[in-house]
Amino acid sequence: MPTMQFSNIKSLETLIVKDNAKPTEFRSAFVDLPLLKHLDLSNNKLSVKNCCGNMFNGTPQLRHLNLSYNIELKFSPIPFLGLECLEVLDLQHTHLNAIGQFALLVNLKSLKYLDVSYSGLIFKSHISMQGLSSLKVFILSGNTFEGDSIHYMFSNLTNLERLDISDCGIEDLRWSSFTQLDRLRHLALSGNRLMAVDFLTNPSLVSLTQIDAGQNNIVSIPQNILSHLPGNLSAFDLSRNPIECSCSNTDLIMWAINQGEKLIHPESTLCKTPFSTYVKLIEFDIAYCRHIWEVKVVVAFGIVCLILIILAVVYKYQFYLRYGFILLRGYRNPRRQEFQYDAFVIYSSKDEAWVMEELVEKIEGGVPPIHLCLHVRDFQAGKSITSNIIDEGITGSRKVIVLVSQHFIDSDWCRFEFEVAQSWVVLERNASLIIIILEDVEEEKTKKVMGLHKHLKRNTYLKWKGNALSDVMFWNRLRSAIISGKHLNLSYNIELKFSPIPFLGLECLEVLDLQHTHLNAIGQFALLVNLKSLKYLDVSYSGLIFKSHISMQGLSSLKVFILSGNTFEGDSIHYMFSNLTNLERLDISDCGIEDLRWSSFTQLDRLRHLALSGNRLMAVDFLTNPSLVSLTQIDAGQNNIVSIPQNILSHLPGNLSAFDLSRNPIECSCSNTDLIMNPRCQEFQYDAFVIYSSKDEAWVMEELVEKIEGGVPPIYLCLHVRDFQAGKSITSNIIDEGITGSRKVIVVVSQHFIDSDWCRFEFEVAQSWVVLERNASLIIIILEDVEEEKTKKVMGLHKHLKRNTYLKWKGNALSDVMFWNRLRSAIISGK
């Protein structure tokens, strides 16, 4: 390049040196050209290794520089020195380096036009265009963008009027990509792979008049985008896109027809019909869609009418449908061999005195102890009454005791419970009803309860007479009726020392409960080998030391095995479960276990629930055993788990729905993000959020907090007066710290609660959360009697009290014990 020949010509304003056929070198700088404004060095096959540092120092008035269609420009660290007045820079079709990574053009403060199209640039940094605040035209088609650079690199180009990013292979543009470009008039996007144009709704594009989006992958543009296109838009090119001509795309088709003057190249804007033919977008027959729409309206109207008829039938026969659903649900659930209770008692609340003073005292206080299910004591607070009747009562108990009296006959709930229990007996062969006639009832009145009169005619029942001689016989017969069957309960005794071959003749025994009774030898020898049909075994807290892996031999039918609170020696735990191939629930909590091997659970492919809490485990690698394919619930709380690596988390059982990691010393650090971000291991900060009026705070702090948080295991309550974050809005605290941060919600209902706007708001939000979150539940405490009409002031409260079990505070010593036990049980249920 003859720079010296052209130097020192002080009057020179325009210099054009272009179209040289031979490769040209450009080494020396232009000197002393004070008036040079236009310099064209294009198409010279230039290859410059250290471009533009001092080459143009002698051209202080240079406005236009053209270096396009050359071979290569490699820029110096600080190029374009002395070109503060440069307004036009054309570098198109010349291989460039570094511009896409560094702010190399920062010295060009006056630059208004920049063309770097087809220059092999790879834009990696969003700071590459810093300093070009005067730029009006930016052409960078035919280059490449990496990462998210394209979404931020235009933010400082506030004077930009034309932007060309066509042929760049762009697949996505965000709404934020064009923020602050409120002077942009022309946007070229053709030849990319865009499927959507949502970004055009950015209000910053207020001046946009022309958009070229041709030759992309746009199939459809929804109405919400079309209706928010820039108001000044006068030209929109959608040609050579695979637009779909279908009735689901009528918004775009109608826009094209109605806004035809805005559509550029309408003859090239074709669309594909459902019959795989191509027509011009503006010529698609919309009438076809109207016909389809009319058919859909007729069909939809028919469906709505059908739904209304079904709803009317459901409303009219809702009781019978609900009754049938409950029965069907109970029947389809897997049979519970691990019954929680020996008998569920159906009785009227007006006969509660006899139940508590006679029945409970004589039956539960005897030997062996019998566990009764009473709605006043054992129903789970916060759960619907019908669900409690089915889950806790009828299907959760081996037998059902029905206490018949005049009060029973008059009670709707008693009749409902009896009818469900009777149907359950039909469905479940092993279930049975034990009828107690508490007082004489006229025969005609027994017919008011469906099936009762017929049952009394066909089956033996017990009759309470209330005299000393009859009482002894009554209680003996009742105990015998309850414990008959395939259930043996020897729990909560002092000690059992087994003979060499125990349990002879009990081949049909299915349930054996030995919990909290000191046992010998079971952990060392196969003493249970005769119990071929055993399905439920509880030896928890029995002082056993398991030394031999053969101790459980012969129990191939076992489904539930509870051995928490015992001890394992040697490697017995790693092999003793291998023959229990039907096991569905295993509880080895509180056993001091420090390590479990991968092989410990081989062949347990039916195991659904695994309890490991209260041990000293530091790792859960064994959970990756493919045999644990059916596992849905894991309780690994209160161990020594600090972290779980990603390779373990990614191979947890596929059916896992509940994973308890509470009360572990989990490390909150950046190295533990795999565990923290894993949705299966998410835990709540509190066990229950308490909604109450500040005027009831004395009862909450002195009674509720003291009894619940001070018990064992500890329960953590969230109270607004103590736990809400200072400086945070009350509504945010209610949602974040309270309702969504707690497993359950306790509602303390009183007259103060009814009168409080905040209490009503909290209750309504909590109710909505229960609907959205299946595992959430409300536990209602009636602190004082409130008139039924007043409960209707709180949206949903009256209906909730009608349908769900709640707790009532009575304030006397006997009731208090039962109240706190039921409340603790309700809070920790499902934990």
C-alpha cells in the first residue's frame, strides 16, 4: 500500500485505492493528511497483522473508512487511535478477529454506521459494543453469537435506527434483547431459525416501522403478539416461513388479510394446509374454519348440557354416590395387615360417658391390652370426617363394635358409619361386626338403620345389663370376640423367654405384635420359622441384639417388619432381609446403625416404605440399589447426613414421592447445591403455622407452645409474633414463613378470630393452599364456643367444620391429656 506516496498532501479530501488484483501489504501509516475525510481501501486483498493502531493518526478529519472485501484484519490491542471523528466504518466480507470478544471499538465515539457483515465474527461478550453510543446503523449479518451475548450487547446503543442480524443462525431472541432501542426503525432478522417473535411486543420498539423476518421457522403468531406489535409498523416480511394454514392459526391469517398493505412479498408468503398443499397466506379460505367452529360450538353445547344433567343427577343422589365412592376407595386400597387398632367403636356422642368409663376402662386396661379406635380421641384432626371413618376407623381396625341405643338410632352419623361398616364386612371376609345393645330399642325403630334389624335377627349380639354377675360374662365375651382371629398381641409386657421351638400350631397367624416387651434369642436363632403365614411383625424396642442373619428365616410372607429401637452386631443387618421378598414396609429406626451396604436391600423389590430415622448414617448410597424399584417413602431424619452427591440423587428410586431429611446436620454451602436444589429433598422450616388472634396470644404462648414445642419429639411452630421476619411485608411473611414454610396449619378459632380481618385473610389463604398442595392440611382448634351463624363470616370455615374433624379445648385435666395427644398426632402425621 503506497501510503508514503499519498502522505503529506494537505488538501486531499477523498482517497480511493481499491480493486487491486494482487495481495497488498499495509505496514506504514498515512502521514499529514489533515483534510482527508473519505478513505476507500476496499477489495485490495489486504492482510494486516497489526491493524489500525497508528495507521490513521495522520487523518484527524477522517469521516468514512472502507476496508471491506479484503482478506484479513488482525487488530492491535488499542486500534483506531486518532479517529474520534470517524462516522462510517465498513469492514464487511473481511475476516476479523477479537471484535466479538473485546470492546475494541471503544475509541470511535462519533461512529454512526458500522458494517461487519460476513466477517467470521463470533460474539461471546455483551461488552463488545461498548462506547458506540452514537451508532445509528449496525449491520452484522452472517456472523455467530454464543451464549447469551445477543440478549444484552445492544443495550447501550440507544441511538440505533437500523439493525441487521440476518443469517446468524439465531434460534431465540428475548424480550429484553431490544430494551432501550426506542429509536430503532428497521430490524432485519431473515435467514435465522426463529420460531417465535414474542420480543416484538417490547414497548421500547415504539419507533419500529420495518421488520424482515423472512426465511425463519415461524409456524404461527398468536393474537396476543399480533395485537401488541409496534404501532408504527408499516412493513412486515414473513415470506419463506413454514406458516401453518389451519383453523388454529386464524389469528395470523386474518391479520395478513386485514393488514395486507403491511405484508411484504405476499406472493412468497405461503402456508401449508392440512392437506399438505401450499397456498398464499392471504388466500386461505377462512369460511372453512367458521364451519368447523360452528360444529365445535354445537358439540360443546351438547357436552355442557350433558355435564349439567350429570351434575343434577349427582346433586340429587350425592349421598349414595359418595357412599359408593368411599366403599370403592376402601376396597381398592391394599389390605392393611398392620391394623392400627383392634376395634373401631361406632357410638353416639350422647353415650360417650359409658364408652369412656366402662368400655375403654375394661377393654383397654385388660391383659392382653386391646386398642380401640374412638372418634373423640383417635380421629386425625384436619382430616375429613368421612376419610377418618374409613382410614382410621373401619379399614384401620380388625373389628367394628356397634353400640346400639336410642341415641344411636337418632344419629345420622351413626347410621352412616354402620352402613359403611356393614358394606365393608361384605367386601372384606375377615372383617366382622360386634353389636352391643346398650339399652332396649323398639324393634320397629331398628328398621330405621338400614340392615340393623336383619343383622340382629341373623347374628349373635351382646347385651349390657349393668349388674355385677352379667358384667363379668359380658366383658369376657366381648374381649374374646375382639381378639379372635389371626392376630396375637403380646406387646407392652415385661418379658418373654421363648422355648426352643415356639409358636407351634400357629401356622395361620398373620399378625404378631411384641413391641415394648423384652425378648430373648429372636436375634440369634430362627425362632419364628413356624409362622409361615405371618405378614406383620413388630418387635420394636424389645432389647433384641441381632447377631445372626438367619434369624428371620421362614418368614417369606412377611409384608411389614418393625424392629426399631433394637441393636445389630457384626454384619447381620446386611444379609438378614434377603429372604423377605414380599416385604413392603421396613422400620429400622433408632437402632444406632452407622452403615448400610448396597447389598442390604437386594431382592426387596416390593419394599415401599423404609424408616431409617434416629440412626448414625452418614451416607445413603444403598438407595441406588435397583431392587428398591417400588420404594415410595424414605424416612432418613435425625441421622448424620451432611451431603448427598448428585450421582446418588440422580439414581434414587423412580417412584420416590416422600424423602424426610429433617434434623440432619446438612451443610448449606455452594459445594452442596446438588442436594439443596433437589426437589425430592425439600424440607419445611416449621411443622405447623399457627393462625390466631393476638387477643388469644396468652393461651397460645402459655398452653400451646409449652405443651407442643416442649414435648418429644420436638415440634416447631411458626408464630407471627416470634418468627415473622422483621422488615418484610406481613402478606409475604404469611405466605413464605407461615403457610408455605410449614407442613400443617393450625387455626385457633374464637370470637376474637372471627372478628379479626388478618385472621380471616390468613385462613382463606391457607384454605387455598390446601387445595393446591395435596399434603397440606388444616387443623382446627375450637378455643371457645362460637355461634354457628358467626362462623359463616369467615369464608369456608362453616363448611370446613361440617366436613372435617376438629379439636375442642375444654380446659379440664382429663380432656387436656387427650387434646394434646390428638393435636401432636395430627401435626406429626405424614412426617
